[in-house]
Amino acid sequence: MEPLSDSLLLLDAVPIGVLVLSEQLLIRCWNRILADWTGVSSEQAVGRPVAELAPQLTTPRYLSRIRPVFAGGPPVLFSPQLHPHLIPCNRPDGAPRIQQTTVTPLSLDGTTHALLAVQDVTDLVLTARESRQLHQQALDEIRRREEAEEALQAGAQRLRAIVENTVEAIIVINQRGVIEEFNPAAERIFGYRALEVIGANVRMLMPEPYRAEHDGYLERYLTGGASHIIGVGREVTGRHKDGGTFPLHLAVGRMALGDGVAFVGVLHDITDQKRLEEHLRALSMRDGLTGIYNRRTFDEALEREWRRALRQGQPLGLVMLDIDFFKRFNDSRGHQAGDACLKAVAQSVASAVYRPADLAARYGGEEFVALLPETGPEEAARIAERIRQGVELLAIPHGASDVAPQVTVSLGTASIRPRADQDAAQLVNLADQALYGAKSNGRNRVVAAPAVPSPGGAVTG
Amino acid sequence: MVRLSDDLLDALREVINIGVGKAAGTLNELLGHHILLEVPQVVVLGPDEMAAHLCQRPDETVSLVVLQFSGQFSGLSTLMFTSDSASKLVDLLVGEETPVDELDVIKTGTLTEVGNILLNAVMGSIGNLLGSRLSYTIPTYQEGALGQLLQPIIRQESAALEVTTRFTVQSRQITGEFLLLFEVLSFDTFVAALETALQG
């Protein structure tokens, strides 16, 4: 077979740009593809210095790499990433062609030339760039998710630490009432270890009768959705491992968990708080100076006992008393002595009424009362006399009294068998009038109120 | 196999050093950063040593640029980057973070060119020294496990010149390993040419 002679025809047929340079950097060949790309024909290009058509190539940066090729050195590559536009030319759409150029030695006319093969890799590079960006976006997305996941985990750990360390007891139960979570604070107040209760029904932490009711609550909540306890706190009774019960404050939250629900109970032991409340309540019922019941407690007891007496058809007795010449006592002996006197008299009154339902109270400044359920007029007068003697026997020196050397009291008594058309104030009025009578009749004595005439003329008591 | 005398080895080391220095200058321009170059280490490896040496880390992923040469002596000239070094290089050249495991056009093109620069510099220096005219193929790029890439090459070759060069760019250390693998008898020719060139 004959060797091909017309090498230019061959070069025009290949689908890459071909440029042949002499060592003097003159263009020896400029193929059809290059002519198409640049708009410069082969005739126009051949013989011209390459600097006129591709100035970049003759800068030292490129020349230092191309030069060795003329000495038969290894091929030189110019990658599209680092040298995209060695031969200035655009694609039909105006975008510069991205080129990959390989320079190899070529023997021509007995001298070594440089053959530059230029490939248009625009599509390839743009596609690669795009896929790289997509890849990067995917990586970024993954990183963001990982960060979010980490943040979530950190959050979960923090939450766990809070649950473990809070002073509030936290108990989580599922919709069947089975304990799923039991924190250290819960362990402390109930006396159980978490391992002993997790998996058991929360009923075990409740005394009867609450125990039996609890399932009903859950059932009602899950079917009806209404609850008296979700979201609002309330007081309940807990059962300690040792069997003892104690007051608890409980708030329950509901949380959706997968396709079910769980209930989060936050509890604290309010034993101390209850004790304090009890103490404060007791204090509020008492008179600050004398320690016996105060006026408010008496008023409440009077109403209560009046209604009871009315219901039961029983008489209700009342003694009212007043320390004789107390203002003079205070003036002559001082307020401290006055206070001591009030305390002593109060104790004396209190000790004279000893039945459980009886109630002794300080009514006003130096006035005291004794409320006596189921007590008729005679019995009330007897008790009043006992009080009078008791005070006299205290033998507190007075020094300014018209009636005795020591402190004495005047007393009025009354007793009513209540009827529906009467009220408790009438009893107080009667006793008060009797007390007035005792004072105007020489003091240090007991005066009983006259019997109240009933509407029908009958006498009560 | 002919042994290289210490004098010859020294001379070879110097020639290669000059070549790598040139390459560093070219890379310097490409990267736009100053490149700090360490003196390359040159070791001659016999066939057994090659196998033993290269199989220490057969599973390591590497980037390999291969240039075949033929003429007075024939063989393969390869430049190998660890995937870590390869990524650092591409980062510096392209200015983007390159995923370590990714073989894409950009990485291939860029690394092939870097390999081309370094291999040409070394081969050019040796060619100049020996006055030998060699013909070369276009360099190719391969990426994969070291053992898989090199095992088939090593079996056919008789001796290797291993050149390890380290350069630091912008406080990043990049290590490249040249391996000049000679065909049977070619290494002897190479050594003889080296002796002649240095005596002359």
C-alpha cells in the first residue's frame, strides 16, 4: 500500500485542532478545525508567527515547557482546568472554547517541530463542573444533616442531664399506665430504684383508693380526650416503698410518641409544704397574744354550731365575759402586766371548757367567750361560775378595782334551742345583755339571760 | 544487574535534583505560590526489593501518572501521589475543596498535567545528560489501589530507580514519588550511558 502523501488532507479530516510550529515559532500547519474555530483560514495562518494568533503560547510560562519538545523531549500536556483558552476562539454561542492541548515532537523536513493537538472539551468540562457542584451540594447537605443530628444528640444529652439532675421527680408512663422513665428525684421520694418500677404499672405508687381509679382516668382520657389533670397541677397522695403515704403535687403533660402517647408526670413531695400550711392555718385561727382561738374562729364555730343545734334540736350555750376595771389595771400596772393578765385569764377560760366541742376564744380587747354546744341555761351558768372562780383564784393583784383586791371578771350567759326564724346573733345579743347586767349589778358575778319567749309563748331551755 | 557506584548515584541525584528544581519553578508559576523543595532521595531497587518495597501498602489509594519511554533504554516513568497529596495539589491548583475519593475530569486533568511537568523535567534532565534520544507516549493517569496499579508493571521490569521528592506549598506538605522502571537489560544500558556521560 502507498503511504499517504498529502498529510494536510489528513489533518483537515481529524476532529481536533492541529497546529504545527517550527522552532522559530512560525505556524507551519493550521488545520480545518482551527480555521473553523477561529475564523482564520489555513492560508491566512500558515507562515505567520504564532504570537499573532495565540499570543499566550509565546509567553515564558508556556515557552519554557514547549521548548524541550523541539529537542525531542517528552510530550507536554496543558490541561483544560489550568489552561482553558490557549488558542483564542469561541463556540457559536459566544462562549470561549475550553481546550485541552497536547504538544508532541514532530519531525518535518529534517527538523523537529512541535505539534499542538487541541481538543474542544467544553461540554466535558462544563458537565464535570456541574456534577462537581452537585456533588458538593450533596456533601454540604450531608454535612448540614450531620450537624443537625449532632445538635440533636447534644440536645438529647442535655435533656437527659436535666432529667437526671432536676429536683423534680419525673415519671413517664405509656398509655397503659406502664412506667417507662423514673428519674433519680423520683427514686428519692418514692424509695424505689428505677429498675424496680420501670415496666410496672404506675398504680404501685398510689395508695387506695386512688390506685383503682387511675386506670379509669387513663381510659377516659384516651377515649374522651378530657382530663382534669393534664396541664394543670394538683395535689395527690403518693405511696412510698415502705407503705407510707405522703402528699404530692403532680402536673401531667401529654406527648405524642410515634403512633401512641406518653404521659410525663412532674411531681414533688409537698409533705413539708403541707405541714407549713397546717401550721399557718392553725396560727390563723389563734389569737396572737393569748394563744386561744380568735374572734374569726369563734364566729365560724358559732355559725356552724348554730346550724348543727338547729338540725339536731339541741340547745347552744354561750358565756361572754369581761375583765373588771381592765383599763384601770392597764393604766396603773402597765401594758406588759395587762398582757400577762389577758393571757392568764384566757388560759383560765380555756381550762374551764374541756369538752371537745367547746370553744374558748378572745372576743375583743378584754372580752372572752366560751361557746358551749348542747348546753342549756343552767349548765351554761354553772360553767360561767366555774370561770369566775377560776379567775378569782388566779389572785392577780389589781390595786385599782372597786370590787376586789385581785383581778375579777363579769359574765353573762345565754342558751337558745335554735329555731329556723332565729339566727346566731340573737344568742350573742342575749349573752351580751346578760354581761351588761352583771356589770351594772356590781361586777365579779354571773348573770343569766332571761329565757327567750318562743312565738307560741313557750319558753326555750 | 549492574550496581550503581556511590559516585554515579551522587551524580544521578544531582541531575535529578536539577530536573525537579526546574519542575518546581514551573509548578510555582502554575500555583502562584512559592514552592519549597527538599533534596530528592534516590534509591536503586532490584526486582525483589521493588516488590517488597511497594507491597508494604498495597491497599493505599494513589494517583499515578505514567509515561512510557523507549529508545536506547526503555521503561516506564511514573509519578505517584497519595490521595491526600493529590487532593492538596488539586485544591491549590483549582482553588476548590476536592473530595478525597473523587476521580473526576478536573482532578484527572490537573494531576496529569502536574505529573507531566515533573516527569518531563526529570526525564528531560536525564535525556540531556545522556544525550539519548528517547520517544515517549502521551502520559496517562490512573487512580486506584497501589498494589493493583503497580503489580502488573513491576513483574515485567527488571530494576527501578525510586526518587522521593517532598515539596511544601503554603505550609501544606505534598509528597510525590517517582519510579523509573527499566525493562530487562535497559537498566544496564542506562548505567553504562551514565558512566560514559560522566567520564566524558
